[in-house]
Amino acid sequence: MFPKEILLASANPHKIEELEQILIPLGITLKSARDYPDGEEVDEDQPSLEGNALKKARYWHQKTGLPSLSDDTGLEVDALSGAPGVHSARYAGNNASYLQNTEKLLREMNGQKNRSAQFRTVIAFVDGKGREHLFEGVCRGTIISEPRGDKGFGYDPVFVPDGYERTFAELSSEEKNLISHRGRALKKFVEFLG
């Protein structure tokens, strides 16, 4: 049985829209951090994607009493021993832009023969009874040497998913959502709800 409401522990309009497209047809109302302006920004200071996702979902569940969903995503590059990983959003510094993070990644990949990598998303869900559930989605691919495309965000312009010749930033959102790490994790979450 589906919950009537789920709180998304994010104010990111892209994440809100993506989740609404999945949950509304199931009859679930999506609330978000935007609906609670007195909520605090949860510091993502955990050493793992799982830890950050759980920390945010726990905070919002405790604050609102609603089943709460959160995610954390990282780009894990094989030649860099899994970096930037949990630090993907702030790889070039705490207030770094997507471009600055991507430029730092490309500098560090300069001369690397092994360019394989993966995007990994972990979704944490704290249900109405306070039980915790984790769902993971992975998309393997390759880091190219020059950005291509103007869609998406983050490292999308330099990541070519396996089986494709275009970067995430060159794919339509529909194409990307079918194969993306977040799309795969969300599919597992929806299967769990059903």
C-alpha cells in the first residue's frame, strides 16, 4: 500500500519534478524541503553516499513525521581510486561550480589511459514507521577529454555511458532517465513501494 504523502529531502526543482512524474500517477502527493522553509540545510559530512542520504532522510522524517526520501550521487573514476565519489559536488572546493569541478576532473585525468568510471546514486527512504531502506543505481561509462553537449548538469558533458557514443549532456532527459544511475535507483524504490 502506497503512502499518501512522501517528503523529498531536497529543494532542487529538477529532483522534485523528476520524482513528481513518477509518484503522482501512483496517487502519492510529493512534499519537499521547499514546503518547510524553517527546515535546516543538512550538512553532507558523512564519508559515504549512503551516510549522507540517510542523514538527510532521517532529519526530514523527524522534522515532519512524513515518510522521507533523500539521495546522494557521486561520480567514481577508476583511475582516481573512486574519486571524486562522495565529494563530487564540491570536488574543486565548497562553492565550486559544475564547470570548476569538471575542469579539475579533466586535469587529473590528463594522460590517464584507463578512463572508465561510474555514476552511483544511493536513495535512502525512512518509511512512516521509521524503518530505513536503501536503493542503489549505477551507470558505468567513460570519461572523455573534452566536454560535449548542453543538457544535464554536473559531470554530464564528460561522461559517455556504456553502449552510447553521446555524453549524458547530449542525450534527451527521457533517454538519460532510462539508463541513468538515479533512474535505476528510483525504479528499485518504486518497485519496493508497489
